[in-house]
Amino acid sequence: MDDLANSREPLVQILRSVVRIAIRVLAVLMTIVILWGVGDVIMVLYQELRAPPVMMLTISDILTLFGAFMAVLIAIEILINIIIYLRDDVIHLKIVMATALMAISRKVIIMDFTSISAEYVVAVASVTLAMSVGYWLVVIKDEKDGKIDFRRKSRQGANKT
């Protein structure tokens, strides 16, 4: 990847510029999607609270709200991925995997176990386990390579005082 980034080939430079412009457009569009999603969460909450019985939420209503919240949070994570890619010009596997785990979590939270097969539940559980183990391995590798994120270092420093 570094060879492409440092290439003096004019076509490679043009293609890199096109990709960076496309990524900026995607960042703006994702921001719009996030704002739209927040509006949707507000509307869903308002509608659920206004529906009879007023100011009461059923389990189904709460799951609908959780799904809407998680969708917005996933969009925010994707925007963070885009911003980090723009800043570092590299795709951070740990952040991408964390976003995927959040998406899987959303799926599990809103899953209606009365209408899905056991095989589907096992498949989702398998994907969740595989992603979790993969994320754990990436974190372990980052710690061994000395790539611990700032928030983690600051918490460790705060505990010593």
C-alpha cells in the first residue's frame, strides 16, 4: 500500500485523488444519513409514545427504538471509519471489526426469536463468535506491537494516581 501512496506515476496520483474526493463525498453523505437517522429516532419515539396507551412502551416498541438507535450508532461508526481513512490513508482493521460487531449486536438485539429458525440463530451466533475472536486477536496483536489506543493509556495512567 505504501508503494502506491508514494508512487510518482501520474495515473496513480489521479486515481488517488479521485478516491479521496469520493471518500469526502461519502463522508458528507454519511453525515446527512446520521442526521436523518436521528430525526427518524425522534419520530419513532414520538409516535410510539403518542400511540395508545399514551406514554407507554411495549417490549416491541423498545426493540424498535433500540434498532433505530443502533442503526444511527453504526452509521456514526462508519463515518468514523471514513474520517480515519481520510486522515491516515489506511483502513484500521480494529475499527472496522468493532463496527461489524456493533452491526451484529444490532441484529441480535432486534431479532424476533419467534419467527426465525434455529439454524439462523446458530449462524448468527457463529458469525458473532468468529468476529469476537477476530477482534480479540487484533487487540492482542496491537498490544504486542505497542499500538494501544489513547483512551486506554489515559485510563491506565489515571488508575496509578
